Amino acid sequence: MAKPSRAKIKMTQAKIAREAAARRAAKASASSYSASNGEVDLDAYAAVDGVWLELGLTAPARRALIDEGLYKVSDLRKYSLDAIKDLHGMGPNAIRILITAMKKSDINFR
């Protein structure tokens, strides 16, 4: 399988960001949380979660980071640790992996 081009990756990131924003808006306007909001396009996530996959994060944690628009470790400096912990899919192991990766890159949370 050929590696996707930079332009295709950017288009996919934009598409995922738009879908995530739409889901957040729908979730905010809904009175109760629905467990099945529809199907998730896993192929779209697979195109942009390479960095998180290399770190060994689980799929829910990777999807949560991508939905927030975080595609690489250096993007984490925009958020506080509490904000990352509040993301659905972030458990103690995922937080530990992120902190370790950030220390290696000499990056801190906000």
C-alpha cells in the first residue's frame, strides 16, 4: 500500500476535524447522550494516526486526540494535562505514554 501524499493527509485531517466538530455540536445540543451516534470511519483515522500508533496508544485514545485536532506530540503543548485527561478514551496508560513522549521531546503541557 502506497503512503498517502501530504495533501491527502491534510484533506483527511480537515475532514476528521469537521466531523468531530459536528459531533461535538450535536452532543452539546442533545439532551441525552446516545451510545450509537452512527458509524465511525476507521479508515479516515488510520490515515492520520501514525504518530500515535507508533507510541502504542490504544484506538480510543488515538481517536480522541485526532478528534481534538492533535496529530503529533508537539500539538499537545496547546492543552493542559487536565484537558487531555478529560477526553473520552484517555486512561492512565495513555496519559503515561503521552507524558513519556513529551519528556523525550522536551515539551510541556500548557
